[in-house]
Amino acid sequence: MSLNLRTYHELAGADRSGLPEQIAAQRRRVTERLAGVGRLIAVMSGKGGVGKSFVTAHLARALARAGRAVGVLDADLNGPTMPRLLGVDHSPLPTPDGAIEPAIGVDGVKCMSMDLLLQDGAPLTFRGPQAESFVWRGALEAAALREFLGDVAWGALDMLLLDLPPGIQRFHELGDLLATPPPVLTVTIPTPESRDAVRRAMRAASDRSAPLLGVVENMVDGHFTGTAGADLAAEFSVPLLARIPWHPTPDTWDQLAQQLGSSA
Amino acid sequence: MKFLCVACDRQMLFEERQLPGDGTLAAAFKCPACGRVVALLTNPMETQLVASLGVVIGGRTVPAQPLETVRGMVATGRDDAFTDNGQRKTENAPMWSPEAQERLQRVPSFVRGMVKKVYTDYARQHGIPEITPAVMDTARAELGLEAM
């Protein structure tokens, strides 16, 4: 016997479970919280160890020195480093009604990071049944990212930099959480291996119609050889915003900040 | 996820949620036409997945707290990650019985402040002058606070 069942989408009425309303409220909370943010920029690579967080932190500081109100959301939940890079201590975060106050780093950069919440040296471990944890762990990390966006009192910012971990998973989560995928600043090192990995990340961002702001080539004039920065810039028709030497100076970052401003 | 009463060809409506406290969840749905009731029973992993989404089947009776999922789910959080400084003091706050205070102290301090606020808000909304372990159990079941 074959039943003539209606499909999921044919049942259009509300079922009093409240789930669609809660999901909508979550999205609304993120949107409202970020209403005071002028520009949201995802710093991503697709390749680990290229210095994304290092570039993000120094770019944020340069922007702050130039008089901009800047925040950094450390979206690397499992390997957070931003508090150390921004000189943030582990003072308890105030929790006024409805929001968590971000930490304040050097040059006044606001910062939120899982590092501020975890015990020293402890991995990010969740409560719950550990069997088949792969099923829910990704959902929990996406929820953490959503709460970092929507529950932190970012206030009025000229720019909020999102420091993404290697890979493209977190970028896709951002694309789902935000009304539109954020513009992307890409970091690579000169090597062809990095170029190949970063290319995939840029392609993923482009496929979701995220604006590509440009490429930063890090760790040049050192041990690494190659032309990844120029190659990727040409391939995606975006500017090569900066080539960061092994020993950058404040001027290096100031110039990148200016370049980024002119690429908007 | 939706439930269809095949006999009536009608969408079933959420009726009641129960949290037995063993990590499982039961949610009952009722057909508005014939009254037939079915129950969705989830195992701990499935319950965790629902909680991971930051939603409560049947809807919330209290607003989501800031970083609620992170504070409720992270097992390796530092005890001094948050301070209650800045929280607005309110009049007519319910009392906490010694037993309830003792139970609250067993909650990891990483999440204790948020948990205390949830129970306090629940008591205030229900006109409960004193929070006892029984009140906490009732609130926990009603609000779907499986992780608290």
C-alpha cells in the first residue's frame, strides 16, 4: 500500500512548535546587534599558518590608530589567538542586561574570542553525549559564532573584522547567519601550495557572491618563494593590497589600512 | 520537522514537551481534527542537536540569554569569564532557599550567573516569592533547560 502523503512544503501552516519564530528571532538579533557596524570584513585564507590572525590584529590596530572604531571577532573557536595578539587580558567580561561587553585591546580595539572564555590551555569541549558528537558539534560552533555576533555589545563601529580559521566552513556559517555574505579579505603566503588552497577559499566566497576586497601576501622576502599574491589577484581581478615582509613596521600596517579603505 | 495526521490529512500541532532529565526529550503533537496524539522521542544525541540550534521545541517562555548556548554548553569554560557587574538590580527579587542556593552553587560558575537569572526571572513572572529546588525542577521542565 502506498500512502498519498503531502510533502513538507505543502504543510504551510504553523504547528505551534515555535521553531521558525525562534530562528527568525536569532537572525533578527544578529542584524540588530550589527546595525551600528559600518563595515563587516571576513579575513580568510583557506590555508592554515599564513598569518591571518597576525594580519587581522595589526590591521585592526592600524585602523584604530587612524581614528576608526574597530572590533575583531575571533571566529577561530578551536585555536583562538586574538586576545594575545591584541594584548587583551582575561578580566571577567561584564554582562549588562541583554549583552556581553567585549574586551578592549591595545589601541582601543574591541575583541571577542573563545580564548576569553576557556580555561587556560583547555580545548573547546562541549557538554553532551560524546558518541556521534560530529553530528552536533558543527551546529554548536555555528551557534557560538551566532552568539558572538548577536550577543556581544559591539556598539558603533566603523569596522568589525572577522578572523576566520583555516578552511571555508566558518565562512559558509557566516553567510548563513548574515543577511548577505560579508566582504572578504584574503591572506596568503607566496608559495604555490598556499595559492592552490587559497584559490579554493576565494572561489567559495565568490560562489556565494561575497565581494572580494583583495589579497594580502604575508611573509614575503623570507624563506618562502612564489608569486601567490600576484597570481590570485590577477586570477580574481582584485588588488594585491599589500606584501607584508617578515619584519613589518607600523608603516606597513598603516599602508594596508589605507589600501583597504580605498578598496571599499 | 512537521507531523501529518495521515487519516485526516491535517498538520498536527505541538501540544506539550517533557524533559525526563536523562538527556532525552519528548514532544507531543495533536491532530486538530481527530485529536490523535503522537509523541516525538529523541535520544540524547538528537536532544543535543536540537539544543545546539539554540531553540526550544514549543517555544520559549523566557527570552534567550546572552551567550546562552556557549555558557550552557561549553564544558571547559573558565570560572571567572564573566562578571555580573552591570546587571540591573531589581525590586522584589525572589528569595533563594538554602537548599536552592546549595544547588545553585553546584552549577559551574562559568554559567551560574546566567542560570540564576533564568530562575529568578521565572519566579518573578510566576509570582513565586521563594525559589526552592522544586521550583527549579518545574522551571527547568517548563522552560526546556535540559543543559541547566
